[in-house]
Amino acid sequence: MKLGVFNPVLAGMSFEDAMKYLSDSGVQAVEIGCGGFPGKAHCDPAVLLGDEAALEHFKKVLSDNKLEISALSTHGNPVHPDKEVAQKFRDDFEGAVLLAEKLGVKRIIAFSGCPGGSPEDKTPNWVTAAWPEDFPKILDYQWNEVLIPYWREATAFAAAHGIEKIALEMHPGFCVYNPETLMRLRAAVGPLIGANFDPSHLFWQGIDPVAAIRYLKDAIYFFHAKDTKIDPINCPVNGVLDTKNFTREVERSWIFRSVGYGHDYSVWKDIVSNLRLVGYDDVLSIEHEDSLMTPNEGLQKAISFLKEVLTFEAKNEDVFWA
């Protein structure tokens, strides 16, 4: 396995300084945002694709710091009911694919997106219940008329440009938010679709990450190392569907934390061991969204924690006691 970091947390630094910081911290791989919600602070496909010298400098900075690109990320909502908004995210996705082709990167990280509840809607509509009776109709429209057709087109475009894996983050608020919905889209679209496994979004839904890993198996295409702390006072009163702002930490039912501050070594070692059991022996990419720590402290604590948890050497094939 390899230790990685998702770069938006270092967006305030220059690309050169950020990559040196990661290299000096013992990081081996970097996931680079190049559109959508992660932004383009270190990587704008339009610039790099149009300027060969800039592209070569970009590659040299990574090489000089002995960092590999684990993935290009362009989280967005490409099926947003506002056509202009959707098109911006679609353009970002296509830009990421074209840049990945140029860089020899085979993996793209994204969100599935969430359409409106009907062709007339102007805002996304995330359905969270089976009743009232309108909800099943909304889901049928979203999946069969919008989501599946879009991702069939998007995967065909990606495959034509050498992409082998599109890892969708299972994120509440979008149509793919748990293992079942991930596998539903994969079954409809094809095996280019897999999971970006981020346990932080599973913890607060009440999903056991280990059970989810065993369910998804080889459909796991990437991993975000981020934790969640379930508040023992607020959650028993208000449940997990918390829409309060993330800055209201003391009032929320749960908050994002750096790895180790939501769940202990035992939980994370089980996660890592089960990833290896199902064949994922790849990058764990730290995503820092802990509002109780600075980016530097949150990253350094996560890096230290994961160095203890990860298994860096190859799996033992000499099982002489078997």
C-alpha cells in the first residue's frame, strides 16, 4: 500500500512548495484536484493542455519530489438540473480525462451527481425515503432518464481516452451514496465505474466500513482516508441527518475528523486489513476536513497515524504453516 494526500488542503501553497512539503513528510502519492469542488489551485487542465512547457514543469516537480499521481479528481454534479451548472462540471470532467491521458494517469475521482426531481426542477432533489408516493417516481426519473444515460456517455468518453477506473465517492446528497447505489450504477453502466471508498461518509450513515469493503470487493477503485466522530450527546437526540453548518461543531450530531480522532487504531487496522483481503493494495489518500485542526497539524497527525496502520510491504506469499 502507499500513503497519499488529496492536495486541496494545501491550496494556499504554491504547487512547488506543496509537493516538497508532502515529500518531506514521507508521502508517496498525491491525488490532484483539477476541477469541480476541489478547484484547480495546483492543476488547471486548460493551462497544462495548452502549454507544453507548463506541463513538463508540472511533471518535473512531481518527479523531483518522488511523488506519483494517484488520481485526478473532479468532484462535481454533472447531472445538476441547471444546464449551465451541469455543463461546467461536465467540462471539468472531460478536462480531467484529457489531462489524465496526457499524464498517463488511469484513474479519475468524481461524484455521481444528483438531478432534480423532474425536468422542470431547478435544484437537485436528494430522495431519502420511500414515501410519499412521489418519491419512487422521482427516483425512476433521476436514475433512468438522467443519471444512467449521462454516465454511459461519460464512461465511453473516458474509455476512449485511456481511463481504466472512475471512482465515484459514495456521498449523501448524491444518487450514489452507499455501496448498494454504487453497485446499481456499476451494473447499469459497466465496470469502468467503481467506488472511491471514503469511510467518513459511511460512519455517519451507520454503515460498517469493513462490511462495506467485503460487499464491494474489487469494485473498490480508490480510498479516501478521513474519519468521522459521532457525537455521543447530540446524535442520540437528533439522529444522523444533520444539516447544521460544519462550523457549529458542538451542536452537530457528527463532524469530520482526521484519521484516529473518530475511530481508534483497531478500527483502522481492520479497515486496512480488509482492503488487502479483497485485493485493494493501493493508495490511501488523506483528505483533511477537520475543522478542529489546522491543515498542517491535521495532515501531520494523519500521516503519522497511517504510517502505523498501513501495510507497505507485499502480502506474505510464503505461508509455510498452511
